[in-house]
Amino acid sequence: MTHIVIEPSILYFGTPVVLLSTENEDGSFNLAPISSAWALGQTVVLGLGRDGQTALNLRGRPDVVINLPAPAQWRTVERLAPLTGRSPVPATKAKGCRFEADKFGAAGLREEPSRVVRPPRVAECPIQLEARAERVRPDVSGGFVIVEAVVRKVHADPRIVVDGTDHIDPAAWSPLLYNFRHYFGLGPELGHSYRTETPRTDTPRRPEH
């Protein structure tokens, strides 16, 4: 195989989409989709635009809920994509971005009270992580913000949990993935790591969500 050198404008090579709910200065709540999130133990690292409302909120009010939508909810995510909670709209936002105070309403989503943080959970998301942003700092380019959020409470739809355990069933759950600005879910299971705590010998089943 001979590779070629390319210069893509983005590097979203299959990353999960999450919806972040945060608290605005006036006590109302913001909801924003992001496509740069990964977990390290009980810490979730988030990449945010520097001038968005979410980054502004987390600098002063560190509570956050990391809501994970399922692949079938991509249209809901896309309804949020052109909206911002900042007015006036920052010049760094993409063309067509507009201000919206009620993000939950605009997306047709319901707020669900959290247990240990102020911002609400997204009721329709199968996995919801209540967390606190312990470190918020600029990235090396200066155009983004990197957030290290420690998860304090995990909520899951019982249909994606292995009965009698605290484990998510990977055959019943698929994250929504953002792959070079297109939305995807996972394909059929290929196998599992030697470290899994939920091994199977039967035929893998496709995720229902």
C-alpha cells in the first residue's frame, strides 16, 4: 500500500459525541454538543471552543453533566449544532450560528434533575455522567479549552446494563460517533479485550440504542 500526504481541515477520526449541560451566570442552563471527549479512569477530558458559552460557564461554575446520546439521536444533536448560548454571537463561531437561550426546548429534550451537581441531565440520553471540572486550561494553539472533569455519579438506562452488575453491556450500547463531520454508530461486535469483565461466548447482538 502506498500512502499519500494530505492536509485535512479537521481530524475528527471517529470520536464520540456528548451533550454538555452547564450553568449560566443567571442560574439558567446551557446545553451544547461537542465531539472531543475521552475517558481516563473516572476523569473525562473534554475539548471545547474557547469562546463558547460552555467554556465560559465552566471557568466560573465547574459543575457539568456529560450526556451520551445514542446513534438514533443524531438529528437531535444536529438541531443543537448551529446554536450558541452567547449573545452577541462570537466572531469565532461558524457562519450560520445563532443565539438560543433555551437549548433544551430548541432540541426537544427534557431536563432531568441531577443528584450531586447543579446542571440537569438530558432525560433522553441513555448514559449521563454528573461531573465537576477540576481543571480548565487553554490548549497549545490558544484556540480551544481543555477540561478535565471528574465523574461523581453515573446514570444508565437499565436496558444497556448487564443484569445484576454495574457494567454497561457493550452489545446493547453504541455511542454516537462523529467521523469527519458525519454521524455514525458502531458496527457489529468483532471481539473483546482480555481485560473485559463481561465476556460472551454466544453470538454478539447489535445495539438496540
